[in-house]
Amino acid sequence: MVDRSIHPNIFSYNILINGYCKKMKIDEAMHLFRELPRRGLKHNRGTFNTMLQGIIPNSQTYGILLDGLCKNGHISEALSLFHMMETNGLDLDIVMIKSLTTARALFNNLSSKGLHPDVETYNMMIHGLCKEGLLHEAKELFVKMEQSGCLANDVTHNTIILRIY
């Protein structure tokens, strides 16, 4: 493409990366993935999802990605990945993010990015806090959730009943 003065965009790269991943040519896919910033292009959700599917991620892989996204200020992308993990039934152990501090930072920075936590986001945080034994903090977050107008659902109530009371 470049030989013909056609400059590939992020979508072109994503298609190529996807093709390499489907053929299990992960080294080639990683080469293109690393090439994107050198070409002045930014990875997008499609790029990350394609790479994740290609490398058959485990909870450690997701943890590394979430940690990196948080540390680099990509809060909305981290939240999208977090929600995708929940949708796909992956273990949402908050320790997987490497530290509770990172998870809190992610959650606490939502409003600065113009985002507001929804019931799923609150549920993940409450569940993680409970798993870490931080029951008082989980209760406080539950109260904050209600005060913000976010309505609890069955998952919220089950977590509260099973973990806190």
C-alpha cells in the first residue's frame, strides 16, 4: 500500500492484525501493533480487542492491560475493557488490576473524564472491595451509589447481602 502512496489508517492495520491473528501469526500481528505509534496512529478498541483475541488472554493479561490503560490516563478504554471482561464472564477479582489503588484511581477519575459510574461499575467496585475485606468502604460506596441516583440491581443486593451482612 505504501509503495503506491496509499497510507493505511487504523482500520487497515486492524484488518491486517486480525488476519494475522486468525492465522496464528502472532509475531507478525505484534509487529504491526508496535508499528502503529511509529506511523503516527493510535491503537483503538478494535486493535486491543483483536490482539487480545489473538493471544488468548488470561486474567494476568487483562490485568496488565487494565493497569497500563489506567496509568496512561485511558480511563474510558479501561472501563470498556472491564465491562467486556464482565460480559464475557471473566473473573473480576480486583487484585487482578495489580492493586486496589489502581482500581480506586480508575473509579475516582471517572467524573474528571466526564463519565458517571453505572450500576455495573459500582457492582464491580463493591464486589472487589468486599473480596479484599474492605466491608466498611464497600458500604460507603453503596451509600454513595444510592445518593448519586444510581439504582442498585439484583447483583448489587446479592453482593451486599452475601459479603457485608
